[in-house]
Amino acid sequence: MSQRNTAVTDQFTDDCPLREVLALIGDKWSAQVLVELGEGPRRFTQLERAIEGISRRMLTVSLRNLERNGLVTRTVYPDSPPSVEYATTALVEEIREPLEALSAWARHAGPAILEARRAYDDRC
Amino acid sequence: MSQRNTAVTDQFTDDCPLREVLALIGDKWSAQVLVELGEGPRRFTQLERAIEGISRRMLTVSLRNLERNGLVTRTVYPDSPPSVEYATTALVEEIREPLEALSAWARHAGPAILEARRAYDDRC
DNA sequence: CAGGATCCTGTGTGATACTG
DNA sequence: CAGTATCACACAGGATCCTG
């Protein structure tokens, strides 16, 4: 009861900043949520359909964490049926570039990594 | 026995490249290992001392994963006592910049994130 | 539509002890 | 020094059912 949301570490006093970032978006889904929201504001079900394989529960959890850390805003429109819109905050804009650099690297380095993996597995 | 090392996903066919990167270095220690090795080649015990809180086991596991994915090389010098040197590969050079950008962001955005967290926790 | 509440499982991680 | 082996556990994540 009321145990706080600990899906993400509560501390931000780590000495390794990189680990702090990973504590924020390093889980299985948060990064993808941010990517999708980067295209523009989305509703819950839109996100659910866009992100292949995510469960309702994990989408909720991820969004809550992102919201709690100020990376995503949640806007409720009191319609019926209910309508909720999620969007990224300015904070996220500042990491869009490095994040896309990592994506690009993944695409470009993918083959080399697979090759390294094969080589390693062969030797062992 | 001989079940392959699955601390990191075996697939690199994911549709979200960002998630692939996180599958490589998104765990608790790998990023810090890379950061430390970024300073130059290190020996096992050097890493163990430099990375606060890491256990021998997790250092081994992380290094093995990084090695398997071609991000780190392992060189054994047949001395007595044994001596092993770890170093990053060229692959890692290409993500040093975006990684450092994320670190910088963590330092700079840290206060805002803490503030957002406080605000969120207050409301709930 | 947009969740919340439960239950359950895999695995990532840590503590400890042992070895070439 | 640089690991391996074993146990033990918390927790992220999935499945399912329920609600305003």
C-alpha cells in the first residue's frame, strides 16, 4: 500500500550519470514509448497498437514512470468514453539527438555485432 | 549446461534499434564498465575497484557479454599470477559521443527530474 | 477507452565459498 | 590474480479478470 513506484530507482545520486539515464529509460519499453511519442502526442490505445508486443499493464507502468520523472505529460479529456493524451516534455527534446545516434549505430553496427557473436559462440 | 549466454537477448532483429542498444548495454553494469574502459585498458581487479558496488560475479558476466558482442576485447598474459587485460573495441568509439551526451544530460536534467518526481509524489 | 488489481514466473543480481 | 560454482531472492514482466 502506497509503496512508492520503484520500477525505477529512486535515487539520482549515483556517481555514474549514464546509469541514471539507463535507470530512467533502460527498461524494456520506456525507450520505445518515447520514440513513439516523439512522432507526436498519442492516446493510450494508439500507443498500445504502435508498440508491438507491449501489454496494457506494461504500457501503463512505463507511462507512469515517464510521467513521474517529468519526461511525459498526461492530459485527460473528460469525454465519454474517456480520452487521455500523452506527450513528451521539453526534457526529452534534449536527448532526442543522442538517442537517434544510438539507433543509427545499432542499425549500422548490427551486422558486426552478430558476426562477433557468432565468432565468440564458435570458439566456446 | 552450455546453455548460451542469454543475459542479453540473442536476437538483433528487433524493429526498434534503440531497444537493441539497450539490450546490449542497458543492464545494471555494462555501461559503467564501458565508461571505465573508455579511460584506457584495465585489468579485472582494477575494474572491480573502480566500479563501486559491483560484485566479482557481475563484473565477469558483464565483461563476457560485452566481449561476446564485440564491444570489448580480452587479452590474457600468461603470467603468474595471471593477468588479463580488457579494452574497448572500435565499435564502442562510435557511440562514445552519444553516450557522453546522455551523461551530460543526466547531470544537467537531474534536478528537474527530482523536482518532477517530488511534484508527482506529492499529488498522489 | 483507459486503466486497476492479482497472481505467477523467469532471470538478473547478490552473497558466499572454492580454484588454477 | 582472475575467475567459477552454488544458492537464494527480489523484481520486472506477462496473463487474466475487473471497473468508472
